[in-house]
Amino acid sequence: MNKRWHLFELEDQNWFPHVVRQGMMDVLRFLITVLGMYKPIVPLLRQGLQQTGQRQIIDLCAGAGGGILQVWQELEKQSGQPVQVTVTDKFPNVAAYSYLQAQSNGAIDYAEQSVDATAVPAELKGFRTVFSAFHHFKPAMAQAILQDAVRQNQGIGVFEGASKKWHELLLVWLVFPWVILLITPFIRPFTWSRLFFTYVLPLIPLGVVWDGTVSILRMYTPEHLQAMVQKLNAPHYTWQIGRAKHWSGTGVLYLIGYPL
């Protein structure tokens, strides 16, 4: 499935209810953490931090911060050094970020203001990460995210927790709805709105199934990313592109770049 279809995702639409968008992001954060989806890329991210001398991560397009708590924990465990994280998004999920801040004893902070990943404020300096969100952007915008990191001489890591395989679509259609119904009462921080939009008016599971399907169809392949990098004006950068194997058999797509 090498072709990319840029269909629309509900969470990208300005008219889509913010409370439902937040609920969908909370579901994904919970699933990503329980499955340990991004554990395989921690050694690669650690290497990028070492090469750039950074202990600060700027997490872009964070949604509800899916996976960043576990990634931060693994980074500190493997490196034996403290790592600070600032999560940002165009539509900040402050309730989720406050929860992550509390869970990390303040090591994970957040920006309350909207942050554009193609024009990150200069004061937000650190190794940039994009988890489960790069597919939201059309090629020109995706390349602009990479180019902005290069322009500001910051390292960047892009990670997608799927392989763009047909069997993943079947999982989204046949398994995800039932899983969401089972896990929703256990998602923290607890909100009544999440229960309402799951069990009474099931916009959250329907939204996750639709956006999950479109996400897989939108996803870039390593070949797409390689072509994108070649168009960048970044002769002083080194790039790593590939798939890291997850225990489930899914390949976690990664692109990591930093100045030499």
C-alpha cells in the first residue's frame, strides 16, 4: 500500500467539536501507552539527543500527548540523565497536558498557546518530535515542518505507529470499536463528556474509526520521506529513515534528522 490518499480527518476540521476531538486524542494516548507503541524508537531518539547535546524535547502536534510520558520514562531510564519535555499543539489539550505534568513531577511541561509546527516560536528550543501526526499534513506542509527545524538548526524526529498495511485497516474497523468501549472508564483524567460521547452519543468511537482509517491511507512511506528530505536545503544535516519493529509485528515508521 505505497500510494497515499489525503482524505479528510475529522479532528483536522475547525468545525469539529473540541470536546470530541479531545476525547479521541485521550483514547489514542491510552492505547499507545498500553501497547508501548513507541518504545522501539527510544534508542534512536536517545542517539539524536546525544548527537545534538540536547536534554530538552519540544513535542509538536501533541494531541493529548500520546506516548510522550512513556518515551520520557524510557529515555531517562536508558540514558540515566534527566530529560525535559514541552508538549505543544495547534489545539492544546490543556487538561491532558496538566495530567502528564503531574505524572512526570513537572518534567513534562506544556505551551498553553497554539503552536504552528511549520513556524515554531524561536524561544521553544530543543529536539523536536512529532508522534502520530505527520500524516495530517500534505507534502508541502510536511516538508515545511522539516525545513523549519533545519532553519532553526534543531534536531527533529518524526514517528508513526503503523506500517501502512491492509491488515491494520481491519484492526481499526473490527477491533477498535470494542476496545474503546472497554477502556474508556479507565482513561485518565476522567471526564463525564468522554463517557457521554462514547456510550450515549458515540461520536468518539466513530471518529476514531474514521480518522484511524484515513490516517493509514494518508501515511507516508520511507520512500516518500526520503524524497522529501532530498528536497530540503540541509547539507549539514544527517537523516535516518526506516521502520523499527514493534512486538506486535507492526513497523514504527521513523525519520530522524539533526545537524552534524
